[in-house]
Amino acid sequence: MQPGQVTTEMASRYFRLFVNRLAYTVQSQRPDFKGKHSYYRPRDARLTCETVRQHLNGRTTIGIYALNPKTQRSKWVAIDADYNDALDDLLKLQWELRNDGVEAALEKSRRGGHLWIFCDKPLMARDCRVYIYNLAGRLKVPVKGGARLAEGIEVFPRQDELAPSEFGNAIRGPLGVHRGAGKRYWFYGADYKIEVQLGYLEQLKKITETEMLRFVAGLEMPEEFRPRPKVEMPPYDPNRREFRILDFVRVSRQRSGNYWTRCPSCAEQGKDGSGDNLAISVTDPRKYKCWAGCTREMIRGALGRPVSVRRAG
């Protein structure tokens, strides 16, 4: 498709399918020193149909958020898989979803693909996540972070809920041009034309809230993926001898009460091109979090300082 062919009406249809929150990210036009096209949040920007039209025309590439913190709901679920044999796992998930009466659209990507499931109306993020995590467990599909796995599917929304000021994790908006690859990735099952692809996605059966509640009845999030209870730590004492993550990373910037730097676990996997997945509390550096989903154990392991396991005596 040549630039300029996407109409405002087509952008509006895309908006209705994918936009659940007006916050968004943009993929940089120029690569960084490692050749990565990182994503950033435009300042004081709200996603508009015109920005979506530019995305579909290939002039910019946006990332979209699944979870709206005002409602804790999502209008779609995306399963991202970009490891060896990822496509096989996505096809297994797509088949099992079909057996539940759920139609999922498979989008190509550079290494694997994305599986998209649409909702009749925004559904509780926690229910969506419980459903997919249990489905993956039943099919023995690896989930990143589970059993300390560095590779596996990633489920968007990535969180059950967000505070009003939080963004969560964005995923590349479909049907745009990936800046690094310089190409557009299409959905299987429809001709490679924007309007035809939109029509294909619109006619897919959407999950209703009644169906979702039936799917998750009696289910819980698998133990290994449940939020850990908060551990009360003694007041931070910089003179106490203990593991200090700031001794092992180089801070790139400070914002919103956190230092931001490259996640060692992401870097080990060849990811985090923007170098800011890891947030470290300024006031208490013992508190740190990878916003790409790497666990504390994965981060410590990548640094060669594994978390010690206390054995019952």
C-alpha cells in the first residue's frame, strides 16, 4: 500500500478495534547505537485517528496499551511469541481457543507471531490473564518468567490492574511498518490490503463477558505467576552489607522517583534496545522492577549474583 491510501474512515475502524486507552508509544525512526528502534511515549500526547492513519500509512509506528487503569479492563488480549518454535505454540493456542468458541487472529512477526483475541466489550484484565495462563499451562506452552524461563509467550495485558498514573506495557500496533525490519506484518487469513485486513478482524467472533466468566469459573492464576506478598524490609541503610544492584548497572536517567537503566536479563536475551526497562527506586535501591516482565531471580541470575535460597534447618 502506498502512503496516503488509508482513509480517516479506515483509521476510525482500527481505532474501534484496538484503542482502549489514549496513551500510546512511538517507535523511533532512527536506530540507536545498537541498531534498535526503541519506543518512547510522546509528551502530553493523546492518540487520535490521524495518528492511527499515519501508522497505517507507514509514516509512523505506534505501540498501544491493552489495560485502561480507569476501568482495569481490556478490549483485546494479545499473545506475543518470538522464540524458536513460537509459531507452533501459537497455532496450538489458536486451535484450543477455537475449541472454546474463541476466534483468534494470527499476526506475523519477525521471529514468531502475535495472537489477537477481541472482546465484545472491555473485559476485566485479571479474567483475561487467568484464562490465557491456564490455557497455556494445559497445553504446556512456555510462559516467560514462569519456572524462571527466559523465553516463552508474553500476555498483554501484562498486569491485572494498574494505578491511575501507571502505563503498563505497550505492544506494537498491528498493520504498521516495523521501523527495524522496514516491512509490514499482516494477519493470516485475509488478503494483504489494509481494508481487507480490517474487515477480516471485524468479522471475528468477539468474546462476551458471559463467556469469559464461564471460561474462568473455578480457575486461579497459576501459583508461579501470582503477585508475591509484600515483604516488609528494615529501613534502608546504605552502610549495610547486602546485594546492591546499582553496583552492577549503569543508570541512564532519573525520572518519577526511579533510576532507569537497561535490564540485565533483557540484555542477556538481546532485548531492551532502549536501555530503560529496569526501574530502581531512588530512595530504596533494594526495590527494582523490569517492566518487560523479567523476575528478580532472572535479573540476579543475569548479573551472576543469584538469589540465595534459604533452606529449612
